[in-house]
Amino acid sequence: MQIKSLCIENFKSIQRLEIRDIENALILVGKNNSGKTVVLDAIRAVTGNYQVQESDFNEKKQNIEISMEVEISKEDLQQFHTRGIVSSYKRYDAWERDFLKKLPTFEEEKLAFVCVINRGGQIRYDDGMHKNNQYIPMILPKLHFVDTTRDISSFQEDLLIFQKAEELSCLRSNACIFNEAKSCNHCFNCIGLINKKSPEELHLQETAKLLEYKIYQLNLNDFAIRMNQNYQKNGGVQEIVYSMQYEPDKLFSIQADVWQEDLKRLGPVEKLGNGMKNIYMLSLLETYVEEEKRMQSIIMVEYPELFLHPSLQKEASKILYQLSKKNQVIFTTHSPNMVVNFTRGQVCQMALDEEGYSIARQNVDIDNVLNDLGYSANDFLNVDFVFIVEGKQDKSRFPLLLEKYYTEIYDKKGQLSRIAIITTNSCTNIKTYANLKYMNQLYLRDQFLMIRDGDGKNPEELTGQLCSYYSERNQQDIDKLPRVRPQNVLILKYYSFENYFLNPEIMVKVGVVESVEQFWEILFDKWKQYLHRIKSGVHLQEVLGKDLESIEDLKAHFEEFKIYMRGHNLYDIFYGPFRDRETELLTKYLELAPREDFADILEKIDAFVYFDSRKKD
């Protein structure tokens, strides 16, 4: 469920502002006081997350009107039905009829309405047929808002709330089941005894303890593990510890603490540094929305880059990008690091008109946006050729391949000479778009190669999609972009660059495995353990129409294996233990590996005169 269009009238600094064709992400950029936060507050007001004040009305004290169109998919409708939202009918067809009766303007997966707020604070939702349709607020997506105060307590409470029922309070007792004179320390040693009893034999205190244990074990413990994994992946350095509150008036509420390794004790999570608060709150959101059955939400963040080092800003951007795959993400920013993973269509520039009212500019010249954010083209000075690659590891691994087959790759200082390698999560995000514009301005023109992971997909289709995308952008931004043609695009033969380093005979010579037989044994063992269950493993079995049932089976389909299996998972199996020697090992590997192992990459590079003239004998 997503907001697709928004029109705001008579609210704070906005006289009338419209944003159309909103995607799964909306990034608001612009100078201070241009109205970015006002847009956030308007959306919050519609969803009940913001209380409109007297000062929010314009000088004429006209009603605030916020028009919105939301997209409601068939999957959303199924979720509404399961949760009994709008209608309580158990049969889906009966529920759907009742839903359409109560929301008669819903059609073609879209619902449009106007939220009208008067000076008395009254809110009504006008759908064109009803001046106040009471069912509209029921179907609006839940909004999770992170403001500039970074108030962990209220935000955390919203996400960590567990099933509560007031009637359960009477079941609570803080006495130990084995010794009523002692207080319960929540060791759960009583669970073994309780499990031996039938439900009819359990007394109230035992029932309460069993419920308490189940909720903790099945919910909180698993959540805590996943949250800490995300937090530490995203740059967190401490462990977050969750504990349940057992006082009757705080039944099943959650307390979060930070394990302080130096002091060997817990401390309140509120004492985290401001930067780590940011990362923790985003990691908490990431963990919360991972659950497949969770309904889509709107995730809204004010300046996610606050208090973050540039490297952590990029991590925050990655988190928001991942969140946007399943939820709608809306945030404001002043940092170019926060927009690099998103496309041009997801960025909206806020500005002031001649009368000082906030306006929104969509599909604006990217230069204006980047100037607002302080982006510069310095990285392209004295550069003759640009590689655009998807993985950040490729920036260090790919030059090793160039050094093997071409001359004049490095200067005397060991830096790349007249070659730039730009890493990006996607060949269609705003960072790639901006780089292409600057390359055009610096007359690099077609001297670039986009290298995209194969991902187990049809390479011709992927190439066509990429070329079509930039062809459409060029129609909007005439003469500002170089033409992206098939010769400027390389779709890797294998799933990713890592899969080119899986020749077992070469791996033996390098010292990564002891023998070719050991390579196949390890790989087949990992396949049986977990590789067959991951997404790319499932896809491989669908392609083959069968499971890999033996080492000989694996050998027979190893080419398909490298094409359809995610490279990161395979590479780490063998090269993970050698992280501190990775460059040395890969350099040696390239020295020994036959050229045909990298033929698709090298043939594409050779097609450029710049490299053809630099080929080694």
C-alpha cells in the first residue's frame, strides 16, 4: 500500500503544492525552510500522526485540505480481510462486497480522498460520495516516524509492543512457583514441570508463567537476535539487550539496554551516541518490517544523515533503500550520500516561489538537485575512462583483472591512472545518473562501461531495459547524458563477479583448497546444508527441474550453478578465511587462470580503443 499522489492546500508555508507519481521512495531535498518538513507533517496529519495547531493555518484561516490517492493492491485487500479491517465477514467474497460498499470510490486498485481539517480541529475524509467516510482512516497505512529528536523511547514502544490484554493482569504473580516466599527471577526452570501437565491441570500462576515464557521465547528472543544482526551489519558496535517488564501495570512491555563491554554491565539504550541512535532506530525498523505477514507501512525519517559520519550515511542510505523494497519510504535530506541509491524519479526538490510559498519540483535538472546537496565532479578530473560497477568489493577486485591484461593501469603512486571505477547499488540510481551527466560535461561521452551482475537473468533483456531507461531519461534531459548503448553495457555471464574465481584447479594452485576433490566435497556439502534453500538455490532447481543429488550432478551442472547461484554466498565459503590475503590470492589466481575464464568481460573491454591499444602481449 502506497501513497501515489499528494496535494496540500493552506497548510503552514504551503498555499498549494502537488506531488504526483510518487514511487516506493520519496526523497525531499532543498535548502533550509523550503518546506520539506511541512510535507512530512501534512502526510502525518492525514494518518493521525500529527496534531494540527492553530499556527498551522494560513493567514486567511482557510480549511486545510490534503488530497491523497493511495494504491491498494490485491495483497493489501487480502491482509485487510484477514485482519477484519472495514468489514468482519469471514468469507472473502462477502467481505469484498462489503468493502466496496463502504468505500464505493475504490476502483482499479486506487482510492482518492480529501482530508479536510477546520480550525476547530475537526477532521473529515471526503471521498466524493461521503463528506466524511469513517472507513478511510481504517485502511491508511501505519506510519513510523523518526524525527530530529531521535526519541528512542516512544519510537521503540511503537515497534516492540506485544500482545496485551488487560484481563491477563489478574494472572500475574511475582512469586516463585517452587517457593512462594521468594520472588520470581524469571529463570523459567518451572517450564519443564508445567509442560508435564495438561491444560486442565494448570493453575493460574502456572498458566501465566507459560504464557510469559512462550511470548518471550517465540517473539522477543528471536527478534533480538535478528535486530542485533542488522544493527551490527549497519555499523553498530554494541549489543542491544531486550528484557520484559514483569510489573502488573507494565505487562509485557519491553525494556532495551546496551551491553557495555568495558564496564561489563547494561546501560540504557537512550545513552547511545546520537549517531548510533540513528543506526539503531533504522536497524529496529529493518527488523520489524522483515516479517512477511507484516502489512506495508510508511517509513518517514527527518534527515537520516544527522550525527552520522559520511561512511555511516551511506549505510543509512542502504538501509532506507532496502526498506523501500517492501514499504514506502519518505525522508528529507541535505546529504548527497543519502540519495545515491535512489532514482531521479524518487527525488523531489523543494523550493520557495516569488511570494515565499513552498513549491515542489519533480523531474528537475539533476544538476540543480546536486548543487543543493553539494555534489561535485572532482572525481572525474584527469580521467579518460569510467567503469560503473554494482558491488563495492568490485572496486578493489576489478582493477586486478585490468592489471593482468592491460598496461598503464596504475601510476607510480599505485593509484589508478586515468581510470575511474564508480560503485553503485544500481545502474539506474541517481548516483549513476549524476555520474553520466558529469561525464558528458567533461567530454568523456561514450568512454564508459556499465557492468551489471547477471543475477541469473536474461542478459539481452537486462541490456535492453538499461538502454531503454536512459533513452527515456535523455528525452527529458536533452543533450545532458551520453547515449547508453549495448556496447556500453556488460551483463556478466555469471551471477556476479565473485563467481569467476571458482575454478577448482586454479584454487588448488593458489592454496585456497587442498585438492580438486576437496573443492567439490565442500561445495556439495554446503549445497545440502543450506545453499539449496536460499533464493538463488531455489531458482537454480527450478531452471534445472531437479535437485543436485550428487557431486557428479554438481559437476555436470556447474556452469548453470555459477550462472544462477548468488556469488557472495559461494565466494565466502572458500575465500572467507583469507580476507587478510584476498588481494594476494586473487592476483595469483589471475596469473594462473586461463583467459577464457574471463572472456566475456575482456572481449567487452577490448572493444574500446582506449583498452585495445593497451592490451598486453
